[in-house]
Amino acid sequence: MESLLRGWESYYVIVGSSAAALTGLMFVVMTLISDSDVPGSSRTIAAFGTPNIVHFCASLLVSATLSAPWPSLHAASVAIAAYGVAGVIYTSLVTHHAKTQEDYKPVFEDWLWHSILPLASYVTLTAAAIEMTHAPVPALFACAVAPLVLVFVGIHNAWDTVTYLTMQRRHSKEGPPKGGPYGGI
């Protein structure tokens, strides 16, 4: 059992460290949001900002958990299952916030990156945890994919937020864009 998890040690150091560092990026994003003239509400931030921090922290937590010296895979699987279930519940709440906020009308890409991919990651964690003691190798690969997807989700969403705010700020100063939706950028 120990050798199974030991093989993942470097992987989880990379994923966990990245998630922790990217959490700092979200502080920059939130500073940009607070300094912008773009209207927003706490429900919008709950739908499109805060989940990125939660996903980065979930990635860090999974990485730390699967790097710990567990006495058995069963004990690790219980922790991972709890994280997965909590993530499914949280993603459901985020989806509700996204549907009910009134500052922005989400498009399919928003639903994909803010609801579908995170939900799939947390469901994958839960399923992998259930199968961890029966089929450890595929379950550990599934556990590896889920936090990595959450890191990519957070990166995408942070970039999307910064780009949106930049373009909204630009439009408010210059008027409607010329030469395409982003003014020829």
C-alpha cells in the first residue's frame, strides 16, 4: 500500500503547490474586482469568484491527503470520499448562485467551467474513493485527475474573470468595441 502512494508523491507536490500558489492569484483577481466599476454582488462573487479558491484548496487538500503516510488505503479513501461529497454539494450551491445572480447572464462556457467540470471532478473523487480498496491503481489515477482538473478550472476561471473585467472597464471608458467583440484584440 505504501509503495502505491509513494509513487504519487512528486505528482501531488506539484499539484498541491500549484494550487496553493494560485490561491494567491485569486487575491489579485478579487482586488481587481473591488477596484472595478463593473457592477457585482455577493451572489455573483459566490458563483464566479469564491469557487476558484475552494477548488484550489480542494486540490491542495487532496494532494496533502494522498501524500500523508496512511496506514491503509481504506483510511485515505474515507477522507477522499468526504471531500468528494462535500465538493458535489458545494458545486450544486455554486450552480444555484450562478442561476439566481442577476449581474451576468452565464453562457455555455460558464456552465462548463463553473459547474460541469467541477462537478465531474468531485464525482470522480467520490467514485475513486469508493473503489480505492478494490481497484487501487485506477482509483489513484482518478484521484490524480480530479484535483488537476480543478486547478485548470481555477486558472481558466481566474483568467476569464480578469479578461471580462478588463474588457468591461475598457468599454465603459471608450464606448462599444470596434472591430469585433474585443475591439480587434
